[in-house]
Amino acid sequence: MLEPLQIRAHFPALSRTFSGKPFVYFDGPGGTQVTQSCIDGMTHYLTQCNANHGGAFVSAVESDAIVEEAHTAMADFLNARLSSEVFFGQNMTSLTFAFSRAIGKTLNPGDEIIITHLDHDANFSPWRLMAEDRGVKVNVVTVNPADCTLNMSDFTRMLNTNTKLVAFGYASNAVGTINPVKEITRMARSVGALTYIDAVHYAPHGPIDVQDIGCDFLACSPYKFFAPHLGAIYARQDLLESLTAYKVRPADNHAPWKWETGTQSHESLAGLVGTMKYLEWLGETYGQASGHFRSDRSTILHAAMNAIQSHEAVLKVRMLDGLMALPRTRLYGITDHGRLDQRVPTFAIRMEHHTPLQIAQYLAERAIAVWSGNYYALNLTEQLGVEDSGGMVRIGLAHYNTAEEVDRLLNDLSEL
Ligand SMILES: Cc1ncc(COP(=O)(O)O)c(C=O)c1O
């Protein structure tokens, strides 16, 4: 187990109070708090080497080195084969819209894609709109309402030799379900389809190894794993080189630069490098690595994420059991103790007599941050029949949360 005091000391925001109480952050699925090393990285960048790309002078040279380091660190985090297989942008949504246009250029009428109802809309609408533009058929995998898992028989039925792309999530940002990503990727590949995985919600909770998964593309957002507001995409090198990027002419013609349109948020990339230093410390202090990784840092980062996963497994059971014991409360998603490795510690609930927003406001007054609504998992809230009545309350744990915080939330909810 991680030592909470030692972990929390790295996150300055966690010492915040509100109304005389320590503030509790269960809002991680909307964005996590950042480490001191992230803040230091940004401060260093902005005070010492704030410059645009490609200059001959010292601050620009140092700036370029930090940007390069961010790519290498992100490749280590995902265990990409090459650092040029990673590129950054404003956020996952913008990157996916841009990238869907590049992939769409290779598709024609008669081609098909598969997307899912379990996904955040950022991995749904870009593909649907692209398909509309290109005359491509869209197949949508539904969700099993009982446990909020993907309907795999839908997927098997829809997959055929016309399928050119399968876009799906690693984990649901609403109900926490972890999808069988390796199996879906293997099946997609068997018909020659490309795979685009939205790992935004999964990334703070466990290790990601794109080589082991065998996917073609994987998107995530560093601001969901203790770094600044950024989006990142991994893509296979040959695809990054062969696909046409919509770019300005003077920009570099090679990956990853051809995909990074305009000036990036260099200070955020510097912050990401700082966050990776924290994760390295965590991996060295608590982690155990297994598997083959591209570098020593990659091995340590995967050890860190294994340690986070084990730590969260304990908090997950405490929160789950507590929520299940609350009267007049419905918890969505996997609840079976034997299957908890198929969910991350993100819990969606509804309680009788109170709307999700009322519950979020009640907790907010008690210095506890949770989200309510659909959190852009619109297809899911519609399929579950809760969209018109305020969606669900989402309680999202991160590794910096504690058992005491879980108990505080459960106690407040039981008083409600
Ligand atoms: C699962 C998932 N996918 C995509 C997104 C969109 O990410 P971004 O805010 O980086 O565009 C989110 C954001 O909440 C998310 O949770």
C-alpha cells in the first residue's frame, strides 16, 4: 500500500480547506490535481526557457529539449516503440476531431466503422461526423444495462471485412467499466480494421502498454493523470508517416511534428515532464515491474502505475461496499467482488428523492467535490434512462484519496 501522507505531500492542492474542513477531491475523472514537480517544471519553463520552437538562442534550444523530453517521457509512459509515435495537442477531443479527418480521408462509401455507446462523446461524435462526410456506415455497439459492460455479441456481429476502424474506450468515464481492450484489438485486427482506443479515463488508474495491447492509436489526456491540461495521442509510426496531416506548409513533414499544428503549450509539456518525475519516484519507492519495456524509465513508470492500481483496489472495495449499503441508492456498473478488476474506482449512483445535482451540491457544501450529469457519456445516460432526470452522481477516486475521505463521503451520504 502507498503511504498516504507521503503521497499527498506531493500534491499542494490537497492541503486546501473549505468551510473549515479539509477539501476532498473525488472529481478526478474531470481532471486530477497536479504534483509539485509539475508546478516546478512549469515555473522553470516560464522563468528560464520560454520560447518558440526552432530558435538558435539558448532559451529556444532549452525549450526544444524540454518539448523533446515530454515526447520521450510520454512514450515511456505508454511503452511506445518510438518517441516519435507520440504527439500532443490541446486536449483529446480536438486531437480526435483532427485525426478523424486524416483517417477519414482513407475511407470510402461501403467502408464501415464501429463505435460504442459506452464511450465519452469525444470518441463517438468525431467518428460519426467523419462517417457522414465520407459516406461510411456506422455500427454502434450497445451496453449491457445490468452491469454497464459492452455488448460483445453486438461487436462480434458487426465486425466484418468492410470494417476499417474500431473506436472504443479503455475504461468508461461514467461507470468505471474496463473494456477487454486486448481482445477487441485482436478481433479488429483479424479483419484488418484499425483500432483507436480512448484511454483518457483509464490512464490515472493503471499501466498502459500499447505494444502489448497491439492497438494502432491510443488517446489520453495528461490533465487526468496529475499533469497540466493537454491531450496526447500514440499512433503507430508507419501510420503517422503514411496518413495525410492537415497542416500548414512550412511545418515539418515528419511524425510527430507534422501532427502538432501551431505552437504547443510548452509550459504544459514541461509540467508533464515534472509529473513523470513524481511517477518515477513513486515507481522507485513502491513499485514492482514486470514485462519488457522500452527503457529503464518506462519500466519504473509501469511499476508506479502497478502500485497505484494495487492501492486503488483497496479503496475501491471500501467505497463500493459503503455505497451498496446506503438505503434507496442505486449504483451503476460492475458490483460483483469477483469482477472488480474489470472496473476502475469511478462510481455512478442515484439516490431516491434527490436529483444528482442536489446531491453534488449537498456534498459541495460539505467540502467534497463530485460531478453530476452525463459527463459527456451521453449515449450511456440515455441508454440507462437517466438523462432526462439529471444523469448520475459520479464519485471518482484517485491514488491520492484516503480511506478517511471515503468514510467521510459515505457518512455524509448516509445522513442525507
Ligand atoms: C473517457 C474520456 N474521453 C475523452 C475525454 C475528453 O478529453 P479532453 O477533455 O482531453 O478533450 C474525457 C474527458 O472527460 C474522458 O473522460
